[in-house]
Amino acid sequence: MTKEQTAYDFIVTGAGAAGRSFVYHLLQSPLRDSKILLLDREQKTADDRTWSFWEETPGPFQEIVHHQWPQLQFYADGFARDLDIAPFTYKMILAADYYRFTDQAFAAFPNVHQLTTNINAIQNTPTGVRVATDAGTFTAPWCINSTGHPAIDKSQVNYLDQHFRGWFIQTEQPVFDPQRAVMMDFRTPQEGEFRFLYVLPTSPTEALVEVAIFSNAHLSAAGYDTIISSYLRDHWPHLGPFSVVRTEAGNIPMTDYPFPPHDGQIINVGLVGGDTRAATGYTFIYIHQRMQRIVAALLENGDPRLRTTLQQKRHRLYDSTMLRVLAKDLYPGDQLFRRLFQKNPPARLLRFLNGDSTLTEELPIMASTPVGVFMRAFLQSL
């Protein structure tokens, strides 16, 4: 690439889940011949994360689903429930498979250019956007951006980090049911926080065992490992000898900070576009739903800037309320989720957590919470 300005139809800054999702969905549309530049400071190949989600029908990435489960389990002290989640299926995608699948899809289109370089500035111009990189400066009518992170004053918003660490384990004997996953298990000391583990078996001898903590106080790797080790010892005594094949770790900011979905011709997506569900940290399914809506808007009127629907506003208010309850420790999180899973059909809860529920479904969910606590938090969130 020269230092001269090069024009594209779309510049995508950040080649993670969100940026790749936009390019993939655009290539499945009548806009597939658009000239696209996909920028990132590093090549995406590593198995650096897993994405878990649920959907009713096979989605666009079904062929790279690493494993899926028709049944889930929920545990809390003194309570257990098998969850028949039909019509949903719980699914896992590995990052390396997602990167490889999308790279292969992009390679079939000579109009898609990928460039590994540092992104130095993204600016609106009278005719679109200008993106300055170490490899040169590029222009386009639109930039789809998933880079950068605004400074958040945590004293002005509800905020929790969801930090996690997981073990991919392999046992000597078959001990897992690969058709049944543990979605949430709160049978671990909460230590005044919101802590749970989940177990995602991919074969009778293989599973991902992960601890997730909602708090702003992170642990050392050894601290997370102690929680996982204690959990397996106390609640999986039949596990037998096993080895840890690899580990993963990460952090997801959970906040009702009003991330701007766009700034002029710059369309923010992923975490920086508010596509992470504030009260749960779920992101993957929301990214793809929004990218599909963005492409639909481009087809309809040539403008990717979306209006927030009433349903989205309603769910954001729910998220802000629940996040406030958890962040301010107004009610123990393990007891809250026990109530939710004890008093609601699994499919209703999953639709709610996906942001797809109707008001008729949401009313009994709200009734199953500690109503007084949530009402106070709700009024404070307005």
C-alpha cells in the first residue's frame, strides 16, 4: 500500500467478532460487490476465546458450531433444575474456527482487502470518513468501527466487570454427558460477589469448566484456578484423574454507559457500540442481529445508522435495573437467579435474555424477582 489515500465503500476498523460479522453479512447481500477494507493491528488466528449462545434455528455460522446442547442444568444451594430449552439449542463456537471460516469467506471476494496495521485515527470528513494507519490513509463513505473505548466515569453509571477463567479438561474415564451442559452453578462461595461456574462438555471425556465473577476486584490466575479446583473436587467427585489441555481468560465490561452507536459516518459496533448486554455480558448473538439490521438498512435507504426500537429501549431499562441491583449489592445475585430459574419456563427466560421477549412474557419474569428491590432500582435507573 502506498501512502496515497485509497477510497473504499466501507472501512472496517477491528477484525474481531463484530467487524467480521459486518463484512460477512454484507457479502451475503446484494451489496456483496462493495469495496471493503478490513483493518486490525494483528492477524486473528488464535483460539483466544469461546462464544456461547442459544438460538431457535440454525444460524449463519451453524457449520462451525463446535458443539451444541439440547438440555441445560442450573444449580444453586439447595436447588437444582434440568432445563428443557426447546425450541432453543445452546451452542459454542471457538474463536479460531470463526476467524478461519470468515477468512475463507472473504477470500472468495477480491473486493475485500485485509490489512494488518496500526490504526492511528478515524475522522469524519465532509464526504465520509478518513482512517489513518501506519500503512497509509484511506477514505470511505462509512467506517464500521469496533476499536477504541471511551473513558467511563464509573461513579456516574452502573458498572461491573465480568471476569472469567476456564479450563479445557480431558478425563481418563467417560464422565460427561455431551448432550447436557451446566449453564449456571452457584454452588461456590460468593465472597460478597456474584460468582458461578459452568460446564460445557464436548465429549464424554472433554469439557470446558469456567468460573465467571461479576465484580470490579479481579483475582490472580491462581485465585481463579483455586475456585475451579475446589468446585470440581466438591461437586464432581467422580471425575477421576484429568489433565488441563489449555486455559482461557478474559474480561467483559458490563455497564449501562450510553455507548454512542454512531458518530457522524462512523458506526460503532461490538462493545464500543453498546452491543454487549449490560446485565449479563452476552454479546455474540447481539452483534450478529445488529449487523443483519445494519445491512438491511443499507439496502433500504443506504444509511447504516439505526433507530433504537421501543423493545430495545425496554430491555435496556431492564438491564440497567438488574445491573444496578447486582452492582450495588441490593439483593444477592445467586438468590436472584435461583428465583428466576425456579419460577419461569426455561424458554421464556432465554427469550428474555436474548432481548426477544414480549411484554406479556416479561411481566411474569418481573413478578418472579424481589419486586420491592427491583422497583426501587428501576426508579433510580430512570
